[in-house]
Amino acid sequence: MSKRLIAFLSILSLSLALPLIPASAVAKAGAKCSKAGSTEVVQGKKYTCVKSGKKMAWNKGVKVATIDTQSIQSAAYANMKKAMVPKPVENLFRYHYSPNAVEGYKEKIEKELKFSMGYWTSVYDGTELFNIFYATEKDLDWLINAWKMYDLDKNGDTEREYKGRLEREGSQLNAGTVPSQPGQSHLSFFRSSTRPIQDDAMIPHENVHIVQQQLTKSRTAQMPCWLREGSANLFGNFLITEKYGLGVYEDVKRSDMNAYQSGSVEIRNFSDSQWFTHLKSLEGNFSGGCDYKNRFAYGTGLLLSEVLMAEGGFEKMMEFWRAFSLELDWRQSFKNIYGVEIDIWYKTRAIPYLMQEYARVKRY
């Protein structure tokens, strides 16, 4: 199964890829550079582009403190494995299928959700059946009416999102959403009936949003999107790795880290200050500054969530999620729980790991 998964991720990532950065763009003492003040870390040295007269070139560079990448990644995985011991679960969902729903995908949804929820028994205590909807591109009107029966999507946001995605994606349509809204939410899948059924982390990822919605008492809209989406990637990748083996983790992680490539920004060229600005822009949610179209929060958030999981463990992350149910600024909650101001954490822990990992993990 892992070979099929890797093949799927490769196809997906190739469809998003931009032209590769030429080798000449790699920083090297004395080599030409294009923007004064820009920095790049190569083989443990941080180079700065400096202007001398009319010429610009990389300086000699200075050694930078390195982070043990494998220890963070391994510690994060070990902490999840220790805390998330799977147990049998009863049915927690109410399923709704459109007239043209594909039988194989109906079976996949139910199997994957039951598998995923087995790992969340230590924290999830929802007592009401959570509504799951699945419709094909032929059944959007059915889906909208099905939501209305349960008084869902009252503001029409999910309807507008799905109409837009159907128009943009066509036969590649593969949408899954747990709306970040007060009160009762739902998980809805809207996908092309001709799209192949693949093994990926999408369903476990969306399942994480169900848990977030319950632990935050329906206040996931208060979460910074790097945490909301990044931790969903972290746990989704963990679950699919539990199913198919450790060799899969690097592949799904690489896919998440390169998801931004549909945009025009090359984050691998970011300086420290550019990374900081980028992280601050990811502190909003759906109504904030997050760019969901270009998926900037997903790879960045995954790496930040790895650091939090490695250094604070599973229980602290759950405590942080629960804190969003309180009438308290999440930045203060972060300081209360992790013992450091969020901006200092960005600069001392998050950004060094981001820069090092993006230098290590190649783009497509």
C-alpha cells in the first residue's frame, strides 16, 4: 500500500510544482546574488547578500546553531505514539450519502473514520452522533438541502466554497471540510465521481478537525491557521504512518511542505525576518490573513506542530487546543502553557527549524 501512496503523492506534487531553482542560486562565498540583505543557510553557514559598489555577492558566511532535525521529528512521533494508544470505538457518526455516491468511497470513509477515532479515545468525549455527508459533483443541490435539514451552513460559506471548487477543479475535485463555526458542525466530502479512490491522509486530517471542534467547544475559528491546519497534518500523517509504516512519514511530510508551490512565493528563499512576517500572517483563520488557496499554512504549520509535539508532548497540545474555548487571547494561553511568548518562540525555535527543514527536504 505504501508504494501506491507514494505514487499518488508524487502525481499530486508534480501537478503543483514550479520550475526548479537553478544550482547557481545556492549561496556560496563570493558568488553573485540578487537582493541585498537576503540570507540563505547552506551546510551550517548563514550567508548574507551584500552590495559592494554596483555588485552584489554572498559574504563569507557565519556558522549557525543547528537543530537536530531527526530528534525533533522522532520525538514528535514518539510522543504521539505513546499518548495515542488505539482502542475500539462504537459508531460516533451519522452518515448521509448522495444518490450518486460511489460505493467504494462510502466504505472508505466509514473505515478510515473508525480507524482514526480509535486513536482519540483519551480526549474525545462527544456524545452526539457527528454528521458526515458525502456527495459527488452531480449532487451539489442534494448536499445543500441535506445541510438545511440539520440547520447547517446557515451562512452559506461551505456552499460558496464548494461551488467555487467545482468550477475550478472539475474532474479533480476532492474537497473535505469541517466548517469552523459556532455550535454544531459537520464533515462533508464533495468529490468527483470519476476521481480514483487513493490512500492518503485526507480523511484522518479532516477527522482531526472534528476533535478540534469538540475540544475547543466549537471555537476552532479562534485558532491560528498554522495550528489548525498544521496540527491536523501532523496527526493525519501520524495515523497514515501507523497504518502503512514509518517509511511513509517522510513522503507525506514532503508533500505537505511543498503544497505551497501552487503559489508564486518561494519560501525557501525567505530570510529570518521574512519567515517571521510569514508566521504572523498565518495567525488569522478563515477571516484573517491565511491563504488557503495557496496552502501556505499546511507545511509551515506541520513543522511548527512537530516542534510543539516534540518539546511539549501530546497533553500540552491538547491543553492548548482546549484553551481556545476560553475568553482569553490565544497568545497568552500559549505563554501560560509553553512558558514563552509566541514571538520569541517563533524566532528561537520555529524559524530555525523551518529554515533547516526546508533546506533538507527538497522541492518537487
